[in-house]
Amino acid sequence: MWISPAYAQAAQPAAPNALIQLAPFVLIFVIFYFLLIRPQMTARKKHTEMVTNVRRGDVVVTAGGIVGKVTKVLDGDEVMVELAEKVTVKVLKSTLSDVRTKPQPAANDK
């Protein structure tokens, strides 16, 4: 009533800073990096190192859950795994989910 319509329209809030608008997205990316991306990269690096260091005599577990003993490391990305006596299978190194070292001989308790 007492304020004219032209005066009321002129009072517009200032536009927010673009940096302030991007801050939540940057913060979310930083949180994702430290909680998801970085741990995944370290786990992949650890698995790759474990698979490349596989050697004869190691006990391995394949992605399918088969446990066997490495009898021969072939050229490239394959290994020969003995599942049972006189039963060997050619397995890709990338399908190995766990590499265990040689089993320690049982200690004789006397």
C-alpha cells in the first residue's frame, strides 16, 4: 500500500558466488576419493602385486573357490595349478583371488 510496486521490484538479492555453489560438489568428490576411489586403487595394486609374485609351490585360491597348488608358472599370465594328485589345470593369473605361501611343515610337539 505505502510501497510502490517499482520500489519493491528493485530490491533483488545479489547472485551467490559461483565458488560457493561449487563447494559442495568439490567436497563430495573429495569424500568419494578418500572413502571409495583410493581404497579401491590400493586393493587393486595389492592384488596385482600378489598375482605377479606367484611362484611354484604356492597354494592359491581361484575366483571360483578352487584351492590348488601351483606346479608351474607359464609365460604370460597363466599358471598350472594342481587340484588333486595328477590333476592339473591351466589357470589365468587374473582369476586368482588369494595367493598363500608354501604351507609350513607341521611342528613336532614333544
